[in-house]
Amino acid sequence: MKVHEAEIAAYTAHGACGQTRADGKTPYIAHPRKVALYTSLFSEHGDLYARGFDRDDRIVAAFLHDVLEDTKLTRADLLWLGISHKQLDIVERLTKPDAGPAPLSYYQRIAENDDALVVKCADRCANLDDALAELQVDEPTEPRRWGRYVEKTYKDVLPMYITMPYMRKQLQDRLDAIEAALPGALERRAAVVAREREAAGIVDARTVINRPGAKFYFERTAGANSFEERNEAEIADIDAMGEAFADPAWAVPGINASEA
């Protein structure tokens, strides 16, 4: 199969499923196109023994690396469309056996084949680029998800490139950038959640301890050492806590303040 034929097949297959990237807007074909670009670059400038192969076979596999996993195209369909057995072998190595987490055998099959290793590195780099872009927006939606993705990359992907320094560096540079961006993204996400909770009238535990009565209660009980002392402090503070809860600011939507 020729490169332009693979791009058309990928565009048609992913488009027919209405598939988009994680943002729900970007057409999915943007991902295999980027993977194909990186595959070309890594084949041209990559590790010494990653060169010398048919670059077009790798690019064809890059365009089609997700079609068996995510679209209705089958192995038989790809053969009918003209994919070579070598190209199909790369695609199948890059296809997870099911929708769950990839098993160890999946990574072992990739590690056995230099062509699959190049395309997999390109695929992971493209996904890490998406992760970094998401973490850099003002209101990130799923920073913890990308934190887990980084962990999986360290655990399952990076070890495959221990003898391929160029591609290992491509991965590591992106991982370093994400790890640097993650703390700030988590803070911005927490601020977004806090605003949403406040708008919905949901009281956060950290807000509770800053209320006058609650603050008095915690200060008194924090200084009590024994169970008896804590119990006496709690009894002594009942009136103060009652006044705090009677404050209209404690009212839960749909419940009268006095009933709360």
C-alpha cells in the first residue's frame, strides 16, 4: 500500500466512526497524520539501527496504527485495500488485543520489531504532545489522567528504548516537560472545581473549619489531650456550634437554616 492510500483509508475509517480527539472537536485523522510525520522524522534522523529500512512501510503503518483497534476496518479489509504483509504485521503489533489496559505481551511484540518501535515512539510522542497542550491551558480538565499516562510511559514504554538513545530522548524530553507543567495544572484544576462547588452551594470541608463557631471548636478540642478533656470541650462548645450552624450562611439549598 502506498502512503497516500493509507492516509485516505485512515481518514475514511476514523471519519466514518465520527471519531475525534480527546477534546471532542479535533478530527481524529490529526493524530495519525502527526504520528506519520514523527515516524518519518525518526526514521530519517533516529538511532543508527533504526535506519536502513523502508520508511514508507513505517509511514503506512503510522497512518493505520489505530484502525483495527478503533474502527470497523478488519484485517481482511486492509488486505483487500492493498496493504502488504510487512505493513500489516507492524499495524497488528501496534494493536491492543482488547479495550482494557495493554498486557505485557503487547509491549513484547512491539519490542521485537524495529519498525513497530519507531511507530510506537512516534505515537507516544504525539500523545504526550497532546498531554502537554492540555496541561498548559488556563482550565485543564483532566490533569490527573495525564499524570497516570506519564507513569505508564515510564513503566511500559520508555524501557523499550534503552538501546535507542535518540528516540528515548524524544520521549524523555516530553515527559520532563509534562512533569514540570503538572503541579500548576493540578492547582488550576482545583481552583476550577472550587468555583464550581461554590456556585452550586456545596460547602467544602476547608471552608467549614474557617467558620467562627467551627474555628472556636477546633481550637478548643485541639488543645485537649485526653478523651475526657476533649469531651468536656465538645460539650462546652455546643452552644457556640449551634449558633454557627444557625447562621444563614450554613443553609443547604432546599433546607431551612433552622432545620440544618
